[in-house]
Amino acid sequence: MSLEEEYQKLLIKQYYTKPKARAEISALFNLFADCFDTVDAFREAVNLETAQGDPLDIIGSWVGISRFQPSGERKGFFGFKNHAKALPFGQKSGKKQGGFRSKFAQDFLPLKLPDKQYRSLIKLKIIKNTAIATATQTGEVSLSSLQQAVNFAMEGEGYLIDHQNMSLTLVITPKADREWLEFVLRLDLLPRPQGVQINYVTQEPKGTFGFKGHQNAISWYSRFDTNPEARIGYFAKKTFLNNRR
């Protein structure tokens, strides 16, 4: 049913069957048809799930995040020969040239994100802007809690521990994308309650020792083991990525 037909159904009983009353509604809709079409087209253009290119950039500007972000590659600046990775200044020999580093210069080269990654960053920014500062997964609102935000950002490969002392620990499994994790942390896109310290911990992705009830656990080394193909388990090591308050 079209919007025009829905409004015609709202006519009171004495006018419902009157041709002129129905024609008046049709005339008004024809008058504003272009406006309705524009609104519908705009709604479709800024649909976060389907937007591409410039419309996606517009959505990003609304929520406060740009498609251009610092990459992992550092910029080269001018320096003298005894400085590591220093570049010459103003030469025409075809070599890389480095300018003076200003106080507000970015240390990393800019990176233009593809639509898929940029869409994920926009969603993370929206989650950060709207998340409730609770650690549990309870609540009717989708992605409202910190744990739900972590689930989305880490694709289910992270969980929070509340120490009940104004600090949280975010444990990330080795299956998580390490580069994506560091990128998200560098942009500070995970929600953080004000005044609460969050420790980011991950495990080195190596075969680790564990007991038989633990999935993917490896047995401890034994010098009496005669099986040359036996895997050797090591104690797991934690890597502290970042501490933020």
C-alpha cells in the first residue's frame, strides 16, 4: 500500500467515498511527489549497511570519524646521518626526501580505508557514543554494554573482567586480528567508563600447556617421551598491550 492510499484511508466516513476528497489527497501527493522521492532516496543513500563512497563519508562525518586514518607506516623526516631512518632534505637525485617535522605533524602516513573497514569503524564509533558503562551483557538495547561492544569489535574473541576496584581487564584471545586490535586501540574506539582503568591483555599465539579438560591444550614436555612427533606445551605468556584510564 502506498503512502497516498494510507492517507486516503484516514478520511472520515462521510468523505471516505467522495471522489473529490480522494482526488484532493492525490493532487497534494502529486504536488509533493518529488519531495517524497528525494527523502526516500536520501534515506537509502545514507543506509549504513549499503552506503558506499561519498555517502559513507557523510555518515562518518556525522558520527565523528574520518576515512583517512594514520597507517602503521611512519613518515620520514629530515635528519642528519647519525639519526636512524633520517631522510635527506631537498635533493633532486630521485631519493626519498624528508621535510622538517613540525610540532603538530602526524607520525604516520595517512591511510584511506576501504568501504568495508570504514563501515566497521563507523559502527564502532556509534557504539562508543551510545554504550552504557556496564560490564555485563544484560539489557534490551543491542550493543549497550561494554561486553557487547567488545564482542562486536573483536568478533567474539575478547571478554572483560571487572576487578571491582575501578579497573577492568580486557582479555583478547590469540585468534583475534592483532593488527585490527591495535588499530582500534590507537583510535580509542572501545567504550571506557570515566575514571576506570582498562588493561588490554592478549596471549601469545603459541602452543601452550594445559590440562585435558581444556580445548586445544598441549601436554607438558617429558624427557621420557619416545614419540618424536609429540608437541611440547609451554606456559602461556600474557602481553600487556595498553593501559588506559
